[in-house]
Amino acid sequence: MSTTIKKGETHIDRPELKGPVKIRLENVSFRYPDDISRKNERKEAVSKGQIEDLSFTVREGEFVSIIGGSGCGKSTTLSLLAGLNKADSGKLYIDDKEIDGPGKDRGVVFQHYALFPWMRARKNVEFGIKQVQNLERKELRARADHYLDLVGLHGEGSKFPYQLSGGMQQRVSIARLLAMETDILLMDEPFGAVDAKNRVVLQDLLLELLESDSDKKKTVVFVTHDIDEAILLSDRILFMKGRKIYRELTVPMSHPRKREEIVTSRQYLEFRKELFALFYDLDGEDQYENKHIEYFL
Ligand SMILES: Nc1ncnc2c1ncn2[C@@H]1O[C@H](COP(=O)(O)OP(=O)(O)OP(=O)(O)O)[C@@H](O)[C@H]1O
Ligand SMILES: [Mg+2]
């Protein structure tokens, strides 16, 4: 069975992960400065931000997923970790150093893939690499092509984003992230626009990459709506609700993981059921379409 912690508690340590704490958030609150939508709301609502008193840690080499309903602050949390927004209060650390803007230690893949429309796919990937490393022209191109091949875009490097489908564009943004070869990967629904078949391929690829000896120390914060994806990939799952971490679950399956073995195991099915119940509040107050959801369990 999984280990869950109760509402109000903040962290489960994973003794099997010996690495030091890589990422730490302490009582972080944030509100977008131009949030006009809230200005007309009740006074108490105005005082609330997009993120309230958020605290969690991620160890080196750990894969942590953030799940939660739309608008609960997942992308905002990632933007703070990426250094693209600054917390109003509280602190964020990487390797015990306070985050002060974007850093070469972090690669980000955004929910809306954010490719430069005027750059060909390969140039988009090369742009990412250049942010963190100076490579010779030939080496730069070879690395970009290597990662484009990995995500199944062999021979597509000279196309512009508008010549690629949404799923292909998203794969370019994943190639760009991986090609940066940073220690920390911040991924916001990276497979959201990818079709079901390629999604499976990319999940397996990511799992394989992260379980390979050279990349075992990569630390990943991954936002997803897909519960099965979260279980397959993660060591730990943070469930956000009401602008903070509502529940934290340690995924009971060990590494290396093989999809076929995982999805048929009893442990997986039990854990999945627990997560679904939490996500759709099956025992709780919301009573959200319970009958419909039970069908999937
Ligand atoms: N640039 C912005 N300016 C003002 N408000 C914003 C901005 N971006 C997001 N918000 C608001 O902040 C809250 C959290 O948004 P966020 O994008 O973090 O949600 P999310 O959990 O990632 O949702 P989703 O699952 O739909 O991607 C929402 O209420 C949203 O309306
Ligand atoms: Mg989001």
C-alpha cells in the first residue's frame, strides 16, 4: 500500500533515496500582479493568491509529479521553480541556494510548448542548448538532431513549427528540454498534445532515459492530468487542491519499471484506485460524478 500523509502535513521522506534535497519550497505564496479578474470579487477572495503557503521538497534523482484540478496553481508553481515568476513571500531553494531567476541547472518544457515560430525545429532545439552550453556548430547540430530522432522526429528538423502538428511541436519542445541535458527537468503536461500512441512511446523513452546510469541523478518535477502517467513515471505524487499541497503519496513500485509489468500488478491497481478516489473526491464532499468515475476503477 502507498504511504499517504494527512491534510496539513507536508512531506514524506524517501529513505531509499540517499540523495540530498535538491529543491525546497518553504511557505511560498504568489499572486499574479495583473490579476484583474479578482479585483471585482469579494474582499477576502482578493487577498488570496494563486498559490498559498506551499511547501515541499524534492530529492536529487527523484521524479515528483504534481496533479490537481485545473487552475489550482500547478503551472504557477513550475514558473516559480523556473525562476520566471518571483514569490511574494516564502522561499524557494535549489541545492540550498535561493532561486533568483532562471538558471542553467534547469530546463523547462511549457504546457503550450512555446516554440519560436520563426525558427526551424532544429534551431529551436539548438536555441535551448545554447542557453546552457557553448558547443561547436557541428556538435550543436548533431546534438539537436540526436534528440529530435529520440522523440521520433527524424528528418523533420528543417520544418518550421507551423508545418508540424500540435503533437509534433510538443515533441520538439521535449527534444529541446532533453537536449539541454540539465540536472533538473521542469515539465508542464509535456505529453498533453501528443496522440495516445506517441504518448506511450515518449513516456517509455523518458522512463528509460531517467533509469539509465548516466541520468539517474536527474531531478524531475512533472505536471500532469493523467493519473496513469503520474504513477508510471513518479517516485512521489503531490496532489494540489485549494492552492496548496493537499496530499502527498509515495508510489509503491520500485525501479526499474516496465509498463507491462506495472499495469498488471495488484499494487498498481490498488494505488490507482486510491489516487482516483482522491482526485475525484469519491469519499468526500464534492460528490463529483461519482457514479461515472466508479466505472473506471
Ligand atoms: N499570467 C497570469 N495572470 C493572471 N492570472 C493567472 C496567470 N496565469 C494563471 N493565472 C491564474 O492563476 C491560477 C492558477 O493557474 P495555473 O496556470 O497555475 O493553473 P494550473 O493548475 O496549471 O491549471 P491547468 O491544469 O488548467 O493547467 C488560475 O486561477 C489562473 O486563472
Ligand atoms: Mg497548467
